[in-house]
Amino acid sequence: MPLIPEEPQIHESAQGPRVTPAAGRTAPTPRPVPGPRPAAPARPGRPGPVRPMPAQRATRDPAAAKPGPPAPTATPQIQLIPASADGALDAAEEAVDLLLESGRAPGDVLVITTGELHPWAAHELSFGEASYWAQHDARDDVFYADASSASRAAARPVVVAAVNGGSDAAVAAALPLALGRADALLIVCGDPKQINSVLGAGV
């Protein structure tokens, strides 16, 4: 069944009911609210302006960080963003920006390119593969990988695949690999006809 192009959408969780102190009880003394966190620094050589850290990630509940029982395995959702090979990388960057602005943690996102390396990956690899993959293992930022090396990357909740070139055989190998690395959502940016020919029959 062919994929229907759509934009990635992230819905914010609804806020719970507001609790007010019961009559006759003294309201607890409010704790001081910490000031806003400074903007996340850009890595050396990373293109684009410094992106402020979304407020949703300013604090994290320690209790929520405790690992729970493993979730049942499910097929990730697939979303298609139509783009030319020249525009696929820009479309992928816009998708990443949308994910971060909606509250997705940077370490949840893996970007795979089928053609030219993303500028960040090219810059980091200039310092050696050990340093590059150490940042992958740290999982504290978006990680960019070439399709030829993506098999080494660990699965993440969201994978963004930019079909920005490469042979048909390379694309045919990269997209199933990207799907296998996505726990919840795969966003594919590229030519819909080419993408459907690879993934359409399997979803």
C-alpha cells in the first residue's frame, strides 16, 4: 500500500486538573522556581544558529527516568515528506526542528542520509571515528549518520531518513535499515515514488 505524504505532528499532552488548597488549610509555601536554562551551546562546526533548549526539557522528573517494564514491540509509524534529492536534507532539518520544538529530546533522534554526509557528521568525523561514535553512545544530542555506517547506530525513538542522493541500491538498503532503527516513528524525506517503491510494499 503506498505511503501518503504528511507532515510529522506531535501533540502536546493535555494538562491535568489544577488543584487548589482545601478551605481551612494553610497552603504550602511555594518553592522558588529556578530561572530559565541558558540556550544549549552549538557544537563546534555545527551549521545554523544556536537553538534554545525547549522549556519542556528544562527539568526532568527523576521518578520518570526510572526504567519500567519493556514496551511491547510494535511497527513504527511512517511519515513521508516529499522532497527532491537536493532538498531532502533541508526537509529533514525542518522535521528535526519540529520534533525538538514539540518537546522531543535531542537524544531521541537519529538522522540517516543516503547521499552526501550531513555537515555536522562530516565535521565530527574529521576528528576521528572514536570521537564521533562516542557522541553517539552519549545520546545527548541528535546524531547524524551516513547510510553506509548506520548499521552501527543504535535504535532511537525517532529516525529521520533524508534520501539526498545515492544509488537506487543504496536507497533500497538504507530505508529498511532506517525503519529497523526507529522504535516509534520513521520520517522519510525524499521522492515519494522512489520511497514507495522501497517501503510501500512492506507497510
